[in-house]
Amino acid sequence: MTASFDFVLSLGDDALIAAQRLGEWTSRAPEMEEDIALANIALDQLGAARLLLTYAGELEGAGRDEDALAYLRDDREFRNCLLVELPNGDFAVTMAKLFFLSAYQLPLYTALAGCSDERLAAIGAKARKESAYHLDHSALWVKRLGDGTDESHRRMQAAIDEVWPYTHELFAADPAAPVDPATLRAEFDATVSAVFDEATLARPAAGWTPGGGRDGVHTEHLSFLLAEMQVLHRAHPGAKW
Amino acid sequence: MVNPREAAAAVVDPEIRVITIDELGILRAVEQDPATGRVVVTITPTYTGCPAMDVIRADIRRALAAAGHPDAEVRTAYSPAWSTDWISDRGRAKLAAAGIAPPAPVRAGTVVPLTLAVRCPRCGSAETEQVSRFGSTACKALWRCRSCSEPFDHLKAL
């Protein structure tokens, strides 16, 4: 079974927008090693985004390549989850976002590696190895900050409280997809619960569940991100260096 | 004309210039159409976002042109995904000689392997520690030797 354009586009947009946000840390991270780590993770996300958007363009069959999809769509045409477009906040918020994203992407890519769409299976098998490193890295920081000083604990707890509502959108049921995101929820919950316990963090209470990203209804933050990401290509179409 | 397989296999990795793409395990196939003589080379990236891929493709085309195959095509395959287990013994020895600790074998069935003791490529000590999971290129991590105090790169198992 071949995946739909919309499904592949949503995965590609998640990775692309996550890459752009993580790239904002380059030259600004709290220490040199972390600067390099965040840039590397951004590069992995960008690599997955390129494969997924290229494939989405082929599925659509309208002649759009990865560049056309990345640079020439407006905010309402993006299908990424809201989680990845949220601002970086402080370092704890960035780590909370990366932790939740990779705790979702790892089981997603792992399941895709065994799906019947061969292209998606190949991308999943490749990307899951990288996601495992992202999850490992972000989980370490969540534990280190959560189980660190009073101030780091306070900020890590505030970060997960702030970002948690945006995780629900990731698992909205899509029974027609090669992997129904709803089936990934149990593994995600088990992963985050174990890390919260070790990090002495309290699991956020159920509350509001913002969504809409998969339908192109985004926060205002995406528009600003796209303006910066797309300006060069739109001002100088096809520019190379 | 030089054998196209030998010409492609001799291309060195642009970011780790002591090892060839064949020794690194990213050269997957070199095929020549018996009728037309056209060469098709298939490579696979170490990491999806590896920025060296464009340079590697250009280097392969240049090497094949010099070997008498100016119309060679370079294709990229993503499946099966590259593993550090594909680095040859000769490649591992070259990495170690260049001060880059080679990766431990990946256990089947695990995504990220348990990190076994990484030996310092300078003094051989196993008293080493990881400084950062991410290093100067996508495929490397930064380590430090507690015996001789030297920092070094480690090609992380994948």
C-alpha cells in the first residue's frame, strides 16, 4: 500500500520545521559541545525532511520537488504538528520539545520501517537510528536538569508543563495511514513516564489539547519561522552558492 | 581503461580523508552495462543529512571520468540502512591510525548499541569518557582519554 501525499507531507514538515528551529541554537548554545549536538540533530532532521518531501512531491505528481515544497508554500499549506513550530524558549523548553518529538519519532520510524510502502520503509529504517540518538541525548538533559539544582528542576518542570499539551496532537488517529499514530501512544507514554520518574518530574495533568497543525491551522510562530526560512529563495528563485 | 570498480573504490571520504568510500562501506555497487559500457555506481549515506554526499558524488564522477567512463551515473540507495558494521577491518585500522577510535560492533536487534569501552587511539588505554555524543561530523562523537588526557574522535556505532 502506498502512503498518501498528506501523510508523507506531515512527516516531512515535522522534520523540516524541527530542523529550522534547532538550527536557531547554532552559535548560541550554552556550551560548545551542545552547540555541535543541536546542529547535528538539526542536520539529521533536515536529512529526513529532504527524503520525505522529495517522496511527497512524487506522490502528488504535480512536479513539486523538495525545494518547491519547503520554500514556496504558505503557512496554511504546512502540515507539521504545532509542537515543532513553538519557539525554542529557554534551554529546558528546547529539550522538552526535542524529548517529546524524538519519543514520538522513534516508534513512528521504527513502525514505518516494517510498513508496506517500500520508500517509507527505507526512510524509516534509516531515520530511526538517528532518532534513537536524539531521544537518548534529550532524555539525558531532561534527567540532568530535572534531578539537578532547585532552579534547573523548576525550569525543567515548567518546560514540560508548557509543552505537554502539544503532544496530544501527535497521536490523533489516522486509520488510513501506513502507521496509525494512535498506536504509538502507549510506547510514548512508557518512554516519557520512565524519564519523568528518574528526573523527579511530575507528569503534567491532563488539560487543553491544542491541535490543527495537520489541517494547516497553525500558531502565529510558524509564519515568522517561514518568513526567515523562505525569504532568500523567494527573493532570488533558484539561488545557489 | 581502469576497472570502474577500482576507480570508484579508491575515492576517499571528503571529511575523513584517510579512508576510502569502499572501506567506509558506503560504496554499495558498481555496475557496467555490457552493451553500452555505461557505469552506474550506487552509494548510501552514513547519516541522512550527511553534507559530504554531494562532494562524494562529484568525486566519484571525476574518478570515473579519469578512468575512461565520462558518462557514469551515481545513484543513492537508502535501504538497507548503512551500519558501522560495514566498515572493513582495513578501514578500522586506518581510522585508529588517524586518531579516530573505530566503532564497536552493533548487536543485532538493537537500534543504539551499548557503548562498550572505547580505547584511546593514542595510548590504548580503556580509561576513557564521552564528552559529547555529537562531534565534528554527523558520524562522530567526542571522547577524552583519562590516562593521557587527549581528546579524540570516536566513530559512533550505528
